[in-house]
Amino acid sequence: MARTRTTGPGASGAARLLARLAVLAAVGSLVVLVLAIGEGGLVVIIAGLLGLVLVAVGGWWFVAHRGVPRLLGALLAVAAPVGLVVFYAREGLWLTALVLVLCWGAALACARAALRRASPPRTTPAVPADPPARPVLIMNPKSGGGKVERFGLVERAEELGARVVLLDPSAPADVAALAREAVADGADLLGVAGGDGTQALVAAVAADHDLPFLVISAGTRNHFAMDLGLDRSDPSRCLDALTDGEELRVDLGDVSGRPFVNTVSFGVYADVVQRPEYRDDKAGTALTHMPDLLLGDGLRRLDARVDGTSLAAQQALLVSNNPYVSPDEISGAGRRPRLDDGELGVLGIRVEDAAQAADLAVRGTQSTALTVLSAHRVVVTADSHEIPVAVDGEALRMATPVVCTLRPLALRVRVPRDRPGVAVATPPVRWPRIFELAFGRGGGAAAGTRPGA
């Protein structure tokens, strides 16, 4: 049943004021530009865009080539911004550039604040949960550089009444089988201290038996834990969910029968993580193999069917369990404010030369090199019968076609009531919406109602 969220008293007025401030700051940047035309205002803009293009071109040469072109690319990527600053200083344009940056930055900040006020961030709803009677936690002592031992997770868990299954680093174990054995022995909660790949395997067992699942952020990055708002700096705080917890219902991804909680990557990244040396030297491995993967003998192209949309000849394709806030944020800092929207996030990339790299740098999501979609089903195909796939960072090979889907609200996640990192979505700035908030009737009040929130 659809649920409605209102903005609350005063939210409409605050959203309208912030939207008007955003418009004022945007107009201010235009005024500064017009007044500065005689003093080189257009030169500031043109030089800035040229600097951005040169950085993108240098970055492409550095990543896609070896030898002298790579060296020149590195020099260009570093020299372009330095040269831009020197140029502004020598021509006396630094003050104009600074004022333009400040005005535009203020416009974006006010616009985002207005959108947040108009449509308060939706968070995954939580319900109270009773403490489990027979929790079983699987812990990987090597995960995250030894966080299990460093934070005393075994001792802390046992003090709280949990049974701990400690993996042997010298003998690879089937964690899904261990989880099923725990269920057969009467476990009423399953949990994992480990990376996203291990989390997903046990989460699937918990979902199959409708048991709560406990995430302990003992991995290296733990994107899933981050998007749940858990404390990644101190994984022992995740154990508070055993005695003072609440429960979330979230989606669980599936890629050709294997569960995933974060992302599935195809193409360039998936090829790189297959290399044995990747774990010990990520950057070095990527730089060594990227030229072949982008332009050389290792070149691979992927086709995908994203619901009713076809993507052809992609170099890289990323499918996420619920979309990220922005395609610019899929790195370690990227966030998914919701894990229960029932949609896959899809990001396709095709950059074949320096011109396309520059176009992507300047136009962002409007570039033809980047495709951003959401979908319920993604089917990936290639010329070969089997392709490398990175599932939650784990290097695998899968037979084509590879099918990605979601199991909506399949997973019950037990979390502490106190979660310090709950995501606050930063909505994309769309200026027609800002003008509507600033000058339209109803302002932010109408935007505060969202079906299904």
C-alpha cells in the first residue's frame, strides 16, 4: 500500500526560500560573467573548460597507453590545472574565476538544500525486533586485514550469547553450507563478519529461510554495511543489534543464481580483478592491463538488454542492487540511500578515444559515453560463451547470457538502533524543479508527497 510522507510545518517556506537563494546565486554568477566580459569573463570560462578537457585527455592517454604516451598523459593531467591557475594569476583573472566558482557553488548548495526540504530523504523503514535466542555468526579472521581479532569480535559476540563459526584461512570453506548447517541446528539469526561477497552468500541462506541477517563490517570496504548506516570504523558496534536492534526489509540481488548485495561488474574491471596479482597491487595491476583491455588484444565488448533498452558494445557495465544517488559516486564514497526500491541500478561506459573521454568529463551524465538506467532485469551477452564477472568484488566466470534480477524485500537485516552512518540522499539538481519551487504555487509542499515512500 502506498505510504505518504509530508514535509512538516514550515518545510514549504524553507524550500521556497532556499530555491530562491539558489536562483539568485545562479543569476549572480551570470551577472559576474556579463560584467566581467570586458575584463576577460568569457576567457575564464573558456580556459576552465579547456583545462578540464586537457585533464581528461591526459587521463585517457595515461590509462589507455604505455610508454611515452602514458608519460605525456600524466604530465598533461598534472600540468593542465597548474597552468590554468598560473594563467588566471598572470592575466589578473583569478578574482573573477574565484567569484564565479563561489556563486555557482552557493547556487548548487542552496538548490540541493531546497530539494531536500521539499522532498525529505526517504530511508528504509525499520521495525522493532526482539533479541535472537540462538544467533550464529560466521567470521573470517583474514577479512579487512584482521579486524575480527583486532576488535575482539569473537569474544564480544560470545558474551552476547552468539555461537561463532571461525573460518580457517588455510582451508577454504563453503560459507553457504555452514549457514545451512546452522539453520538445521536451530539458528534463529545468521550473521557474517567479512566482505560483501561472503555477506551475500550467507544472506541468501537467511532469505531462503526467512531468518534475520546480521552484517558485521569487518571487510575491507563493506559497501553494504555503509549503505545500511553501520559503523565501519568499529565493527564491534554492529553486534549491538543482538541486544538492542531493529529490522529492515531490503532487496537481494541475483546474478545467474548467485546472490549479491552490492554490485556486479562486467568488462574492464571484471577482467582486471581476475588477475592473481590484483589483491596485492590493485593500482599497478590495473595500469599494467588497461591498455590491452581498452584498445589492445584484450579488448572485449559487451551487449546488454536492460528491460526494454538495448546497450551495444559497452567496455564496462555495472549493475547494482538498487541505484546509486549519482553515477559519479560509485567509487568507495558512493551511496545507495535506499535498498528496498526493487530496482537495479545500471551504468554502462564506452570510451574509445581521448575525444570521448573529454566529452565525458565536460558533459557528465549527458555524454554519449555514459548510460545511466534503472531496471528490473538485465541480460548481458558477449561473443564468448563465458565471461569474467566481479560479484561484490569476487572474481568469477559465468556462462552467457548472464541475467541480473532482484528479489524484492527478500532479506531481513538486523541492525543496531544506533546507526551513525545512515545515508542522506543528495538529489540531483534540476533547474526547472528549482524554479518551480522558487516561484510556483505550493512550493515544496507538493513535492513532499511521494507514493510508495
